Amino acid sequence: MDQLQAFLNDSLIRTKHVENAAVIDLKERKVCASTFGFNVPPEDALNLIYAFYKNLLQIRREGLCFKEKHYKCLRADEHSIYLQNPDGGLIVVKTKTFILVATYRVGMYPSVCVEAVEKLGEKNT
């Protein structure tokens, strides 16, 4: 867990493009690491998992509710979901074993999450 915590800080938060981030373990179905003060409720973690496996079409049409905020879907595919609302954005990226979720402010570049997921995938192969 400490390695994942360091990973989030080094690969995401230090870029200044991501505000908060968390890693959800797909097998355990729960958050296994998050940045300081970023609490992802269990029901939101499950909703993110569900979005990839059974609900992508609905997410594209209706968006997603996360931490009591509604986000409009900008793009969704089998590996990533980009969402936005007037306050900022949310990116969710999936690997074989984890889901990375991160928040960002409008005008920032959340693509650093994709790079981080590539590093995360390298750590788990």
C-alpha cells in the first residue's frame, strides 16, 4: 500500500495536473490507496467498477455521479472514461487489476493518468 501511495504522489500529484487520486483493487473491490484526504466511498468505488463492465453505454449517454457530483461523459471506452462538470473533471482508467480514478481542474491535462496507469501496469506484470 505504501508503494501505491508513493506512486500516486510521484506519478500524479506532483504533475500539478491532478488534484486527487485513488487506486481501486478490482479483485478486492475496494480502494487500496489514495492521496491525502481523498476518500472514495465504497459505493462510488463499486459504481466505477460497474461502469466498465456493464454500463459504458449508459455512462456515455447519462454521465456519472461521483462523490455526490454529476459529471458529463466526454469520452468512454473499455480502458478509460473522461468526465467533466463545471467545477472540474474526473478520469477513470482501468488495468487488469486496478482502476485509477483522479480529479482535475478545468484547464489541466488529465492525460498524465494514462501515463501513470502504464507505469502501474509495469509494476504488476
